[in-house]
Amino acid sequence: MKRRFPFSQESTVEKSDQAPRTQLPETQPRQSAGSNKSLHLLLVRDILLPQCTLGKLSINGVFECYTLEDPVRAGPKIAGETAIPAGFYDVQITYSPRFKRMLPLLIDVRGFSGIRIHPGNTAQDTEGCILVGTARDVERGALYNSREAFDRLFAVLLEAKIIDIRIIERRENVA
């Protein structure tokens, strides 16, 4: 269940009551990576804003955190300002020279390179990558507690031998 917390007079923050790891309807509970060795991430893009795309990330059917990406564009890609195409991607944990640390990397994203999952709060913090947070502000197009969400997610991903992500769009246009 979601709650909305007042952030200011113009904005509200959406936060999960049991964030993270609230089970999504009609899904199976997440198994420990230690017993399964593979993790299946599902990113559902649910809100399209002019400045960004917001979504929800689950692992093996269990809600993990909120996401923020660049806007999904129907026209040509704008470098550093366009979300990656919806689809299915393998994920590897590799060293990022830019961030100077190990981070999840999406493999073989058509027309893009260096697409990672990392902490960040707004579209200004991404150039096509997927940002994560424990709360989101739909009106402002922002995530909160991104380092906390990333650290929790990364700890789970490190346990897996095989990681993949499916990105789908069930979005609501908000102008």
C-alpha cells in the first residue's frame, strides 16, 4: 500500500508502506539469490513526465524500489537525454571508470553504451542510466533516499550469478 506524504504545498512524495520488498499482486515471492543464483528484475515504467520517466523495480516479483530514467522519446534519440528502449537485457556487475566503483551494467542496449543502475535523484543525474530510490515525488520528477535504495539493491545483486532485467511500459502521461 502506498502513502502520500506532504513535501511542500505544491508537491507530495509517494512512499511504500513496506518499502522495499512489498509483494506485487499475482507474483511469486523472491527467492534468495543464494539458493537460486539468478535474479530477474522487472522495471515497470508507470509515469511519463516531460523531464523524466518514473517506474517501479521488482526482483523475482517482489517490489524493491522506485526508478527514474530520462524521458521515453517517440522520435530520434537525444544523447544523454533519452531512456533506453523497453526490452530484455542481461546485467553484469562491472567496474565503472566514471563512478570509480563496481556497478550493475546493462549489456547490449541497442544504440546506447555504459547504461548502469546507480544512485541519483533527478534526470540531471542520469544520461540514460536507471536511478533508484525508496520514495518518489511524482510532481517534481524526483527520487529520494537513492543511496539507501541502491545499497540494498546492490547487496542482493552481488549474491547472484545471473541477473537480467525486463523493462516494460505501463505508463500514464502526466503533463
